[in-house]
Amino acid sequence: MKPLLPLLGLSALLSACGTGLIPAVPYSLPDINATLPVPSTASPMVVYSTTDQFASLPLIAKAISSIELKGDLVYLGNGPASTLSNVGIYIRSSIDGKNCYNSSGYLICADDSGQESAAKLQDVAITKGNLTSITMTGSVLNDAVKNRHGYIGFRINQGGTMVNDQINFTKINASIHF
């Protein structure tokens, strides 16, 4: 009977994982402070940080069922031409450089034909200088966390930006569900 006890305990633990009995595990991630290396243009583009946001996640991340990211997004413009009012948030598991070029530590990817659509998390309405609390979920985000690689990018959807404008995503907290 003794050899069955460890198996019964493991079975109970695994069963609890799928029922939501195990609470979400909180995890803090580093801030993303993107200083835009180019002004917005008539051609749509996504500007990705070349910092891998999920490289420091523990190996157990491969076992997640879902993740939720919460944080504050703020746009800091440098003048009257800085009118950004809607930004798309994207995530890639790699920055392979297809249709992209590197500029000042950022990867700038053309999005003329919507090639970046598979990496899209969501669109966010913002007002220059004001914090906007956001929550992000989705299969693209889950896959990036499971692979422990994720590069966050921003697309100018509406309004204009200038060189050195900033889009900052701060106080990023993840709720990881197993």
C-alpha cells in the first residue's frame, strides 16, 4: 500500500492543477521603456524592443496554461506633432528580422500587408501623458511565455509621433495559471 501513496498524492496535485484550485502565480517583469528611434510615417510599422522580456522566466513556464499581463501604458510626446492616440501592442517569440531593420536597439518592422497581425495582442486608446491601465491575454502571449522568449512591440495606429517620443509599459505584473 505504501508505494501507492506517493502516486495518489501526485494524482491529486495534477487534478487540482486543471480545476483552478491552485491560485495564479504572480510574477513581476521588467518595465519596457521604448524611445522611438524614428517618427511615425504613412507606412505602418511595428517597433519592437530587442530586450527579451521573458528570458528570465523559470523553466516551469513551459507548464503554464495561460498568462495575464497587467501594467500601465503611457505615451510621452515631445511636441505638438506628438499626437499618438491609439497604439497596437504586439509580441514576437523571436526577432528574426524579416521585413525589419535594426535602429538604435529597436527592430522596426514594416506592416504594409498586415504581416505582423499574427503577433498582435491588442489595441489601446491612450492620451499623451496619462497612464492607461491595460490587461493583456491571448494565445500569442501564452506561447511566448511557454517558450520563454518575448519581444514587445508597438504600432502607431492613430496620431503621429516624433523621434525620441516614448511609449512606456511599467509596473508589469504577470498572473501565471497552471
